[in-house]
Amino acid sequence: MARKNAFYAQSGGVTAVINASACGVLETAREHSDEIGKVYAGRNGIMGALTEDLIDTSAESGDAIAALKYTPGAAFGSCRYKLASFQEHRAQYERLIEVFRAHDIGYFFYNGGGDSQDTAYKVSQLGAELDYPIICVGIPKTVDNDLPITDSSPGFGSAAKYLATSVREAAFDLASMSRSSTKVFALEVMGRHAGWTTAACALAADHDGAAPHVLLLPEVTFNQKPFLTKVEQTLERYGHCVIAVSEGIKGPDGKFLSASGEDAFGHAQLGGAAPVLTNLINANLGCKCHWAVPDYLQRSARHLASKTDVEQAYAVGRVAVEFATAGKNAVMPAIRRLSDAPYQWDIVEAPLSEIANQEKLLPPDFITADGFGITEAARRYLAPLVVGEAYPAFKNGLPEYVKLQNAPAPKKLKREFAV
Amino acid sequence: MARKNAFYAQSGGVTAVINASACGVLETAREHSDEIGKVYAGRNGIMGALTEDLIDTSAESGDAIAALKYTPGAAFGSCRYKLASFQEHRAQYERLIEVFRAHDIGYFFYNGGGDSQDTAYKVSQLGAELDYPIICVGIPKTVDNDLPITDSSPGFGSAAKYLATSVREAAFDLASMSRSSTKVFALEVMGRHAGWTTAACALAADHDGAAPHVLLLPEVTFNQKPFLTKVEQTLERYGHCVIAVSEGIKGPDGKFLSASGEDAFGHAQLGGAAPVLTNLINANLGCKCHWAVPDYLQRSARHLASKTDVEQAYAVGRVAVEFATAGKNAVMPAIRRLSDAPYQWDIVEAPLSEIANQEKLLPPDFITADGFGITEAARRYLAPLVVGEAYPAFKNGLPEYVKLQNAPAPKKLKREFAV
């Protein structure tokens, strides 16, 4: 293929390390200047392509690109925006082609989770569907760890490390207070459908009886009675109880627990599973409870990123470019685990068609029989993903993160396109 | 004074560095073995003294004591327990004397905030009131930073560093998402009466327009209209808005905002100021909001402690012992600031009588005219307190914290005492 420009964009909820993937893409593209000209970043994901809002990354210094490896968020902006099918919204694809042609774009890299890989897959079909040949490579990213085929998803290891660390630290706090004050602490974890992040909290427990004492996974139906019994037993035994609860747990009626707060108390956004849960405990067991909802903090805590995760995020960015220059379309670099301990991995190619819109849940053999914990198999899987520290630089006591210039590439099209 | 044993205990809400003070006390006491025999730690603060539940710290290795400098929570347990006055509950003081006499205790160190310094002050009067001579030294601690006389309180700098870092990181996340999804993020901060921790969030802003855009301090009455106008203006200007809100903000009616959630929606513990606030924004401005309540995480995040804070926490522990062996009763080591930049400080002695039950709020000249931010004077005050990193050791990807043996000292009294 003749030398072509590339498009790169970030999509969906961000992570502490998605910019490490951006760094991998941009640095590797610069090494392949024979095949790849400029890399245009889409401002706010695919929306940047549709609106011809492109960022000329060649204006960024090598140092700024390197600093992306240590910076959370999405350096070029992200989006929640799904492409309709070719049948439903052909004009959207014609617009993409118009923009790609105007900027001589022959490579398309899309960095995101399941929904975003759906976008990537659709773009990869532009050649077959609309006769615009393009090489499209998806790049995995999600704190939820729910992408199929890849052994783990970049972003997850850092969220896992943050959550397990937070559980361990909060447990030291709770144990200190429990004699005369708070006895229960519930941490609410992201991951509406898949329980990987909640399961990762269990890594905090390094000995029998250590926190967290109860996990509430979205894969397991929440039942009040056995739950309250479990909390009560834990309190009797250890004097305090730490709970990690997925935001997505559902009761036997199939409704989100946080939504049950909504029904009873009037407003959806007040809820959160953790406060509903601690209310329940307080009402039934009468002890003082605390709860935390770290929300964005758990997916942007670059100060506590997993070194393993940063390396994998960078690697999938790098390999994505290598796949592209090797002419591979409609694929995604996937992490393959070679061994648990010592942890060894490499990167293989996965077809986008098998990745898009799939959700990988916790397998049943990762969940203990009572539903409140994880098995040794789960622990073996999770343990290596949080290993290693990769601290950002600090200045005046706070982490120093890069802001790119993000200079817009001059528009070449007259026509606007509404998104 | 003849060689006497010492009592040390931790009290009130814990911090990431209260154990660094414990480390300072224990290491320094060991250096003063001519004057101080054993150090007995009270299990769960003053309750340990009343119930004769004493821990013999001489059983702990030097390495374990040193590791306290890197471990959050209260190594000997804390409590929320206030001594009544001599008049109200003389039996309580007689019991303390009984326990102190049985264990030959002549030094009393009490590590905590305003309420705890009240306990320390009362114990310091045992000589005058009940003819049991004891040297009592308070040791400052509180994430709220509301102790008087001392320039800052150990524990605050680390909470401040955690909060400012979290705001900066979450702001990168929010800015990434704001084009097509969430536009407002509210972080709820501890500190029911004093706004120091909320103010510290402003350290995240290193340039004009950087997050946080709005602070809601407990010292400033919350009014919906100017607040919504401020958020709207911020959204127009920057496309997103980050808010740091104290859990203790009150409306014009003098009621907690979180309690107004209680009235409207049915249950006290569901609330939290942040969800109430984001509901308000959503209802009035129609944009998607996220909120976080880090709760215990902000006061136990030892992984991100301020080196300055750790050093000061250790120093007040060390100096407390030096005060005691110099025969100084009813005092507390206080941090005195000598200069802002370069930051220089030393430790002076403060009378417990002037510390107990006092609350130091943000001074008016630290708050901007519109009430939504802090002044340069506040920034100059806050900036040095978060400087420096003091990472704990990590093992298998998680911070390695010490658990002491906490072997109970044999009881010498037959009589039990109910607390």
C-alpha cells in the first residue's frame, strides 16, 4: 500500500492507561514513516471523524507523546457514540469516507471497549461495503475487563490495583474504629454487568479473615437474608465487615439494587448500591456503617497504575500499528496469557467480528459456592495484573500530567455533518 | 522523676499517618529508657485504659515499629469516647488512676483531634484534682486540620494530597467524556464544620480554568441560585465543571444539604451532599452528572501520603516524648510555620487548655469574594503541606502494611469497669 495517513481515536469510558496505548500508536507510527504519514487524532472519538474535527498529532513533541504514558483520561477526548448499521445510516459511512479521502487516511485505529470495537468492525467493512479500502485495527481498553478473546483488557489492571489498595487501606481504618463506632464499610465498584473489578477487591485479602469479607458480584443474584447472615457472622467473628459491592447487583426481581433505592426514596441518582446496602444493614443489624463510591477515581487513578497494565496498554498500541502496516484489517491485538506464575504473556491477533458487542462475565468457577467470594482460580488469574508500580512524575506534591496542544488540522471539506 | 512506664493511645477518626506519630513516640521512648520503662498502648484509645486492656509494645520488634511509619489506620485501635468532667463522673478518673498505678504509669500520651485533646487535658489534671501526678502530652492528629495553635495538623497534608490528586485525575476523565456524555463531576469531601480539606482540592488547579471550578465550603452558606449560575457559566466556558463539595454544607435554613436529601427522599444515610447537588444540577441544567464519595479512602490513602505530613506526624510523636521527659505536663507539640517558600517549620509547645474542644475554621481571607474558591493566601498556606512522596513498600502489587502482634499486657486488677 502506498504511504497513507492514519486516524486514531479513543472511545467510551476512559481509563488510567488508555493514553499509554495512544503513546504506543503514535511512537510506533513515527517509526513507520515509510508507510504511515501523519496520524490524525479524532477529537472525541468517531465524532471527530464525522465532524472533520481532526488533531494533527505531528505537531506534538516526542516528549509530550512520551508523557502520555503517565497521563490519565483520553488525551484527544472520548465519546459515547455508536455508529448505526450500513443499512440504517449509509450517509454516516459516506461522510466517513469523504473525510478519510480528504485527508488521505488509509489506516484507522479505534481504542475502546465492546461498543467501540463494534464501531471499529463497521469501519473495517468500508472496503467491502462501500469500496473504500481502509485498514482498521481495534485497540482494547476497558476497566470492566469484559472484552472477549483477550486474556485481560488494558485499564483493568490499574483499576484493580486502585480498588484492592483502597479496600486494604479502608479496612485498616474500619478495624481501628470498630470497637466504639463504625463496624461496616461498603465500597461501591464500577462494572454494571461484569464483576471483574469487584472480584479484584479480593486481592486485598492476604490472609484468612482479611478484608474484604463479602463480595457482591453482578453475576450473582442478591438475596437479603443470606447476605445479612453473612455480614452478621463476619461481625461476630472479626468485629467488623468490609464489603465490595458492584454497582450492578440485582435482586431476585431482576432490578438493580440501586434502583430499588430509587423506588423507595424518590430519585434515581441519589442511589448507588452501597448506600442502599448499608441502610439495609443498619436497619437490620443496628450497627453504624460507612460507604464509599469512588466513581471516576477508580478509572483515572494514574498515580497508582499497575506497571503490568501500563506495559500492556502500550504494547497493544504498538502492535496495532504493526498489524496495520502488515496489512491486517478487522483485527484487534489481544493479550494471550502463557503462564500465571511467573506471569508471561504475548500479543496475538483477534478478529473484530468476534469481539464487537460481546461481554465476558466472570466464569462460574471463579465464584465461591456461597456467591460472596472468589476462588483460588480467580485469584491466580487476577494476581499478576496488578503487579508493579509505574508512578508519574510529581511536581509540587501532585502528579504532573501532560496536556497536548491538540491543534486542529485545517478542514478540507465545506460540508458540515451533524452528529 | 523516677523511671515510670508510659501510656500511649490513638483516638478519634484515624489518618494515613497517625501511626507515624506512634512510631515517633515508641522509637523515642526506647531511646529514653532511663526515664521511660515500658510503653503500654491502650487498645482502642482511652477505652483501653479504662478496661485495663493494655498492649505491651515492648514485645514489638524495631522493624515492626519502624513499619508503622508506612501503615494507615490506628495500629492499636481508636475510639470515639469522651471522658465526662471530674464532677460528672469521678469514678472514671479513679479507675484511670487505679489502672495507671497498677502498671506504674507516669506518662500519658494521647494522639487525636479536638475531642481527644479534651481527654488529654482532663487526664493532665489528675495531679491537681485527684493527687495522682502524671505527665500528660497531647499529640495532634486530624484530617480536618481544625486544631488551633498548631499551623497544621498531621493527617491533613496526606488527605489534601489525596483529594487534590483525585480531583486532578477525575478532571482529566470528565474533560474526556464531556463532549457527548457527563459534563459535571462532584467530589464529596470530609470535614463537617471546617473547609480545609475541601479547600485543598483547589491545589489541583495549576492554571486558569483548571479543575476544580467550584468549591462548596462549609463556612459559606449554600444558595441554589448563585451556585447554579456559577455551574452554568463554567459549562459555557469550559464545557465541563468539577465541583468539590464539603459533606457539611448548609442551606440558608441552617440545615445540612445532605439532610435536605433526607427530608425529600426518605432516608438519612442515602444522602450525601454530592448526589443531592448533582440531582439539583441535572434537574435545572439538564446535563449528565457523576459524583464520588471517597469517605474513608481519603483519610487512609497511605499509598499517596505527603512526605511533609509523614515527617511532621513523626516529629510530633518524637517531641511529645521529649516534652514529657522534660517534665512538661498539659502541653501539645504544635507545628509552627517559619516561612511559606521555602517551607520551614519547627515544633513549639502549646497548652492543652487552649486546644481542647476548639475548632479552627477557614479564615475569611482564605475564601474568594463569591465564596466558590480560595485566595492566593490560602494557596500559599496549603501548597507546602502536600509536598513530597513517601511511598510504602509494595508486595505483589499492593502496599505492604504492618500488623502488630498487639499482645495484651497481663491484667493486674480484678475489678472490671464498664465503658
